[in-house]
Amino acid sequence: MLGIDIGTRYIKMCQVDMRGDVVYDVYVAMEPVPAVPGSDDYQKKVSQTIRAMYKENKFSSRIAATSLSSPEVLIRKLEFPPIPREELKSSIRLQAEKFIFSDLSSMEIDSIITSTEGDKMDVLLVAAPDDLISSRMSLIQNAGLDIVIMDIDNMALANCYTAFCSEHDSEAVIIMDIGEVKTNFVILNRGNFCFAKIISFGSNNISTEIQNELQIPFEKAAEIRQKPAMWDEVGLNIKGVLRKSTPDLIEAVYRAIEYTRSQRTIHDIDRILVTGGTSNIPGIDTFFSEILGVKTEKWNPLENVELIQKKEVGAFMGIALGLAVRKISDV
């Protein structure tokens, strides 16, 4: 399976070769997004870049999985008594009507049973607009690849964790994949899904705070953010910048922890894993650890994979890797 993650700034592509349940080899590629999302030439240029990435790297599969992450994507955890699957589908649709305010006929609705315990069954409901799905599928198909799985970023991130973290069956963990404009946020307990959310926070928020603090153009602020060697030179206190730019993210994390505790799906969080391009900021893990009071580590999913080059890009690859380990039988 070829995992393709089309982000705001980069296109990431992965193929994972497995021997049984063990990761044997990983191929990765990453290229900048060649056009501004929403521009007239965005679809064409992204498809051309995906096609070129496939040809220039050691990918052998033409079967692809991709995913969505957007404020328009609805993610809800629902609870039902154990009922037959044929009844579950209609029950889920009734529940969806409570959360979705647009016409359900314009939405694609899917669900997965995440756990069954005693007299309750936990189900993850996902809904996305048809036009959003069609647009993303066209990007892949026009690149000459066959798309068989459409996932959401949060679940792909969870799949990556269970495939690449040996501790997945023994800990309660928060995973934050922090990109340029959004954070994909997941809570798992011993590999079981507990909570997922898309949070409007990314490196652009940090750049904006640097812009305000130093009274400089946004582009210069983004450059300084990416070059820690310049921080002392310009008198930048990155911890202060993080403190001012992250309140919404911190509040969302607190609320998620309290919600999962109230639902008795977790008791305590063992650690927080920070990944994504923004996780490369020096000290960001220490900052979250101090603010949230939970052990926090930067996470590179490829850190312990031996047969791979470009290991340093692993922090960008969580979602693409999670897509690449999906099986067609999962569909």
C-alpha cells in the first residue's frame, strides 16, 4: 500500500514492506506542495508532483491510501448497546443527524467499532462532504495511481503509532501531529481509540506571535522560527512565544483529557508524543511537559527502523506511514 499525505506545505509518500506483523523496510519521499490550496492550478500541479514522486523513488505499489483533515470533517465517538450490525447502521445515521447540520445526502458517512466491552459498544463516526472526498480522490487518480482507501488523518496517525511503537499495548498516550495550520490530535489507551480532534493550531500561529513580538513581516518571522541559531541574535524567547501562541491548543488538550477521564476510558496519561514538522522546534517538548504536567517526547516513527534512508524526515511522516500500513482487507 502506498500512503499519500497531502499537507498544507508538503506532500508525503510512504511504502512499508512487512514481514508478518513486523516492519521490514520503508520507502519515503517528501516534496513541497507546488501551489496554493484553492488556486486554479492546485489540482493539476499536485497531481503532477505526486506522479513525479512515484517515478523518482523506489515505490512498487500503485494501490494508494490517502486521508482528509479539515474543519468540515466530523469525528464523533458514539456509544451503543451491543446490537446487530444491520441495526447499527441505521442507528448511526440517526445519531449523525444530531451532529450534522448540512444535508446528509451531500455527506459520506462511515463508522468503525473501536471497542466492545460488557454492555456497551464504542463506535467512531466520521462524516465528510462528498465534494471534499471527490477532490482528494481526483488528485491521486490523475497522478496515475489507484486509490482504494480514504481515511482521516487522526486514524492514520493512530495506525502509525500501533505499527511503529512497541509500547502501544501498555500505555495511555496523547499524540499531537502539529503541522503548519492545524494539529491532528489523538488519545489512545493500550492501542484502543479514545478521542480524536482537529485543532486549529500550527507553526503559522507561532510565526504570527514572533511577527507581533519583533514587529517584522510574517515571512521573516517564519524564517526566524525555522532557524534557532538566530534566536539569541534577535532576542527571541521561544518559550515566551509558545506560551502566548498556544492557549487554544493547551485548552483543547486539557478538555480532551478531562473528557476521556469522565468517560472512564483513561485514568492517567503516561506520555505525550509530539510529531509533525512543528515538533522540530527546540524545546517544544519541554514546554508542553511543563505546562501540561505530563512527560512529553518528540516522536520520530522511523527512529527504530533500520533499513531506511532519510530517517530524519520521520517526524513529517506519521500520517503517510499510518496509511501505508493499512490493508485492503480493512476496507
